[in-house]
Amino acid sequence: MRARYGVPLALTALGTACVGYAAGIEVRSFRLRRVTLPVLPAGMEPMRVLHVSDIHMVSGQGKKRRWLQSLAGLRPDLVVNTGDNLSDPDAVPELLDALGPLLEFPGTYVMGSNDYYAPSARNPARYLLEKARGQHGLNGKNDPNIGVRRNPWEGMRDAFEASGWVGLSNSRGRVKLASGTELALTGLDDPHIRRDRYTEVAGGPDTAADFSLALVHAPYLRALDAFTADGYPLILAGHTHGGQLCIPFYGALVTNCDIDTARVSGPSTHTAAGRTSRLHVSAGCGTNRYTPVRFACPPEATLLTLTATT
């Protein structure tokens, strides 16, 4: 009898323990990743960029709010926010409270689908099915977002803009750092919901600036190809949640876009049209409110130290 029921009971207990850990511990185990990228022109002084993404703020997430506030203690030269700030239409005030100290620094941002639209409950297994079918967001054969609840993103945008953060929705912009460094910025609206319009920003980096940086929420290959072919040295993105539910010693099963799982988070490179760009994909620090779990993929922000190439 013990042999007959022992293994299933053990597996059930293990599964329950994993779910409890993913939902009760790891999802709130916020951490800072530190990465050095040699991308700046020769002779340029190092620059510290704080990359935050996929906050997915829900009302009442006090620990996440306090952790985000604490990141201001890093004193970054630039804050980059690659979208999906909301997972609750009522959470805009709490999001702005969380980001308030960071809004004191020069910054830039792009929008993600969950900035525009409130999330809906989905079977997590659909991500595996969509991957098998080559469907991602509104880029495959999925139905468009019809009848979904919209987030009040305009208040978030207005607060970002009032602080001096530069919004990049299929547009270009500039930021001047406290050091006097001039950054040229190019960003796309979210490819996951087909809002990207690269033709509106094509042409490559602004050579009059000290350094040029490209941003997009979801790292779809068409966006990465376009930025890389145009000669951008660095591309920052989010969206993937690092896979969110990963297998220890193996990694992510899905990316929720068409980038490969080997580049689901962290630093890597992308090559197109004979050129190569550095890429950093943030694993993000939140989740959709209907799937509040992370496993082998803790929530994070990244402090990128950009240094000169040798």
C-alpha cells in the first residue's frame, strides 16, 4: 500500500510546496542585478543606468512599492522604464508613489500592453500552446483585444512627463545627464500589440549626441532587427518576465514573444544586416495580477554600468 500511494503523495506534496514557494516567497524576493556593458565610445566616462520593467503594480503591494523607492539610493545617472507598469486600473497612485524618488533622476520610458489595457484571467498553459503554434500576442492569429478594460494610463504618462522623463512611443528624444552627457533616445510602442512603427524613427543613431540608446517593451525580432541594422549599440527591453516559471538548471520554457529562450533575460547580443548590438532584457519585478507566481526567476531590476569599448 505504501509503495502504491507513496510516490503520488510525494509528488503532490512537492508540487504544493513549489506553488507555495512561487506564490508566497519568490514573487516577493526582490533583488538587484548588476551588469557591466562595454558599449560607450572610446574615452567616454562610465554611466550608470537603472533598468526597471514590468512592475505590474496592484493596489496593496507595499513591499514592492518600498523596494522600488529604495532604488533611488543607487543614484543612477539615468532611469530606463521599459513598460507594463500596471496590473490594476486603480493602482496608478501607488505606482507613482513607488516611482516617486526615481522621478527625481533623468529618465525615459516606453509603454507596454498592460499600461494600456487591464489584464484578464488566462490559462497559463496557453503560453505553451501559443509558442508551439508560433502565436505571440496580437502578432499571430489571436483575436484582438476587444471589450477589454482600459487602464487610466494618461495620468501615469502625465506624471512621468512632468518629472522630465522622456516618453518614446515610435519617437525620438534627448536627455541631458547631470554630467553634461547628451543622450539620444529612440523608442517603439509595444510590438506585442502591433503598435510599433519603425518607419517613423528609422535612420539610425543621432551622431550629434554623445551616445544613442534604443528602447522597446517586447523584444520581438522585427524590432531588434531594425534597431540593430540601423546601428544602435544598445537595446533595452522587458516583457518576458524572464520566463516567470522556469525549470532550475534548465531555464525558461517561454518568452511570450518570438525571441529565443536563451536570451529571455539579462545581457546578450543581437545580429542583423551584418551588424551586432548589445541587448539587455529585464526579467522585471512583477507579474500579471491573475498569475502572481514566479519560480526560479526572482523579480528584479538591473543596474547597468555602461563603459567605453576598448
